[in-house]
Amino acid sequence: MSQSKANRSSRLSSRQNTSPEFTAAVSQFMAVTDQPHMDATRYIQKYGTADAAINAYFNDPNTMFTASPTQSRRDTTTQSQGQKLNALFDGYKVKGEPGDSISIDGTIRLCADLGVDPEDVVLLAVAFELKAPGVGEFTRAAWRDGWRSLGIDSLAGMKNILPRLRRNLGSDYNYFKKVYLFTFDFARSEGQRSLATDTAQAFWGLLLPHAIRGGALAHVEPDDGENEPIAGDVTPSQGWSDKHTEWWSDFLDEKGGKGISRDTWTMFIDFARTIDPKFQRHDFEAAWPSTIDDFVEWAREHRLTE
């Protein structure tokens, strides 16, 4: 343990157990390990920080608990899963690189082992599930916690769950929206408030066609944006299509600008789900970002008159 970590551990352990920092560390430990409060408290008292305590919990097979026999058996299973996931993580972590994370090189090897292209849209769902801090990067704690929440502790299990994640991403609007909103921060360059336009276009190019094919972007009436797609007289031709995605990309190329704001990124999918194919019912008085209003005017002038 470094001197700074040792000092932090000493300071934290010396405080009262009711301090906000100590309580937060105990809560984090309990959330990741599913251990009772008593054991979580002991771990934080001993190791000082949540990260150090969690790593000790998953890496030490001889740790003693105060739990019941049933809980202990579950602890053993959880610990075994943690050890397997740690081993997988270490296999993709490039030796010698600073920090405890998998970098882009390790992620490319992971993709090869999973049999998926690094630009496969399903990897956005994986990144969402594992709380990836950036493109091609995974941290140990989030890797372990994310795969465990999916019930996965092996490479074979990871391969097997990809079709389900891909299907949910394409067909389930609520899941698609979670992954879509996550993507803004995931893809954004560190220190930037907006998403670079070319980066946004690339991710729209991955996400939108998949959601169109699967039905997650099926048309809904403007007043029912959070409801299920309307059946009956609403056909796929009445909703957003690949043609509209091309128009959107052409407009952004022509418009230029510094980037895509969070507001534009967030509201775009509501716009795409509710707009009619000829853009006749767009409400310019509604609270749409100006970029979307400008796009409707541009499309009416440059595409819908062709």
C-alpha cells in the first residue's frame, strides 16, 4: 500500500463509524459484495477504503464471516465468481500500464475472444452494463460488478449473453434509451461539454439503424412518447427511417458547428419517434433544441421538395 493510501486508511479508520465517508464506504462494500452490515463495517475498519476492502474480499479465499451457513455458502459462490472475473480481467489488462483498468488493446483482444467486431453495436450495451468510463476502457470493480449482475463469470457466458443484449437493445425502447443516454458521456472526450459532431454521427450510425430494424424507434404519437408503439394504421413508413438518418447526417455536415449538446442528443430520440415522415407535424413552438428545429426547416427545403 502506498504512503498516501496508508494515510487515507488511517484517517478513515480513526473516524467514527457514523461519519459520512465511512458510511458511504460501508454502503458501497455492501452493494458490491452483498455482505451484511457487520462484515462490511469490519472490512472498512481494516482496509480503510471501499475499493481496497472490495479487492480484499474477492481476492482472499480464507476470509471469515459472521453470516449464517446459508449466507456463507452464498458468500463462497460470490467470492468464486469474483475470483474468476478478476482472473479474466487480469488476462485482458495490459501488464505494465498504470491504473487498474482494461485499455483499448485489451478490449480489442476481448472482442476477438468474444467473436465480435469492435464496432458491433452490442458492445455499447456491454459498456452500459459494465459502466465503462470511456471507449475501450473497463475498470476492475465495474467489470466485476457488471458481469456478476448479469450472472456471468466466464468467457463462454459472456458470448452467450450477447444475443440477448443485442435483441434488447434493438427491440426494447426503455433499454435502448438507457444505453443511448449512457453513450453521450461514454463517447465524449474528457473535459468537453459537448460531443464532437463526427463522433455523434458515428454513434448515431450504430444505434439508429439497429433500433429501426428491431422496433425500438417505432413511431408513436407525439403526446405518447413514452408509450408502446401504436398498432393498426401506423406502419414503419410513418416513422423514422434510414433515409431520415442520412438526412440528419447530411444536415450536420452542412451545418458544421462545434459539437452536439447534451440537450440535442437527449431529445433527438423523442423527435425521431414522434415525427411524421414528411415533417409536417413538427411543432416549432415546443421545447425542441434549435438544432432539431433547424433540421426540420432544412429537410423541408432541401430533401422533401425533391
